[in-house]
Amino acid sequence: MKAAVVIFPGSNRERDAGRALRDASGHEPHYVWHADHELPRGTDLVVLPGGFSYGDYLRCGAIAGRANIMDAVRAHAARGGLVLGVCNGFQILVESGLLPGVLMRNAQLRFVCKMQHLKVDRADTPFASAYHVGQVIKVAIAHGEGNYVADEDTIDRLEHEGRVAFRYCDADGHVGGSANPNGSLHDIAGIYSAGFNVLGMMPHPENLIDPLVGGTDGRGLFASLVDHFAATAA
Amino acid sequence: MKARVTVTLKTGVLDPQGKAIEGALKSLGIEGVESVRQGKVFDIELAGADRARAEDALKAACEKLLANTVIENFRVEIGG
């Protein structure tokens, strides 16, 4: 699996993403600068990491979403290439038009930084095959603008096409209510593109890969990706 | 040429910041506040004197970057 992690001015989780990718695949990812026009040849997976690109000026992810490299990322996605956007990376994906909807200010107006349970909505994608449907995983969230909003037609389409990847839940797997940390519609924590090759999510699976920091439930996502490319290569 | 672009949230889009400001105004005893919606203002200086071209350029600027048209409307005003 050849992975490329894009660095924007203000990205700050690129090393975490890189470590998760390296631990899962045995290979160091390429780090690609936002002003570049091309991805490394043979890139299988593009990761847009978390952080505060351009200081969250204008709207979170708005300026990064128009960076040079994003044309190459759009072309990669259009070819069916895999793209993972985490936190600010998810915000960049919606701002760049690769995923629908928008991430607004958390309903409680506060930055939330804590452990959060998620329910896996589907497990037949390149990103989630190591999980099972309905599985509850514990990962970290750290965001001020994670409140997923889209118009009714878009939400209906996402639900109808089964494009919700993860939903916020409590430790027992009860979705929504007080377990929803930011007011997201339908308790959405992550969504797929129509082709299931682009995943955007607010929580940080890359930070839950080592028991030293509270758990390893994030490993499954990276293991799924490695399995996907091992299977396609075979 | 000077221009002002105003970006506002579309009707129906929840605005938690506007709600918080509305609450603060009420708690300050400002009378008659029914609701508050927060937006953004961009003052832009443009080269040239062709108003139609300026309007086109600003519309493109709004659609490409200044507004997220999923949730926001924009208005362009060109001054002297």
C-alpha cells in the first residue's frame, strides 16, 4: 500500500497518521506538500490529516480545499483511488466538493476533546473490513467544527445509499442523544462518497493504535486498508 | 474601485453563534431583539473601473471561495 499524507500549513496530525500507516503496512508514507501539483507515482491512498489548516480562517478547510494538490486528489478519487480525511481532513473533503454537506460549529459552541464511542455502520468497504457492522469502537475526538449538516435530500440520499460510515454512540452502542458530541444530523461521525472510495470522519482512529494512549480500536481502519490492497494485489 | 461582499447563512440553517449572541444581547437588556444571524463582510479593493467585470469577478470569488453555497448566500455591492 503506497500512501501519501498531504501536509497543509497548519496540519498537525500528519505524523500520527504516518505512524498508524507505517505500523499497519510496514511502509513509511510519502509526505506531500499542499502546493505540489502531483501525487507520488503509484499512490494508492491519500490521507488528509487533522489540524488547523490556514488557522481555520474563512471556514475550516476552505482554503486548503482549494490548494494545488487538491486537483490531483480529486483526479485520484475520480479514478477510484482511496482518500481518507480525518477531522480537518474531513472538513477539507467537504469544502473541496469530494463529499457532500458541511461541518458547522459544534452545537454547544465548545471545542470537544475526549474519547468517544462510535458504531460501525458498514464493514464491507476498503476502510472498515476489519470491523463488523454494529461494532462499538472507542476513538478520540478533538474538534470545534464537527457538526455535520446537509440538506434533507442529501441526508436521505446518504442514508438510502448506506453511505454513513460511523455514528456517535455511547459505550453500550446506543446511538445519539447525549452521546452525540456536536449536534451532527443523524449522529453522523463519518461518511463515504458514492463510490465508497472516499471516507471523511471527524474522530481520530490514528490516535488509538497504541495501548499506551488508551486503546487500539483505531487499528482496524488501517488494517482494513492494508488488507484491501493485499487482496487487490493478489 | 471598492466593493463589499456580504456572506450570510441561508434561511433554515442553524446558527449556534447567532443564537449565543442573541442570548447575550437579551441578557444585556437590549430591548426588542427577536433573533440574530451572524455573517461575514469582506471589503475588497479592485483594480480597473469596469463595474460589470468587477461584478463577474466578485461573483466568481464568492462561488469559488468566499461563500460555501451549501449553507451560505452572498451579496455583492460595488461602490465608487
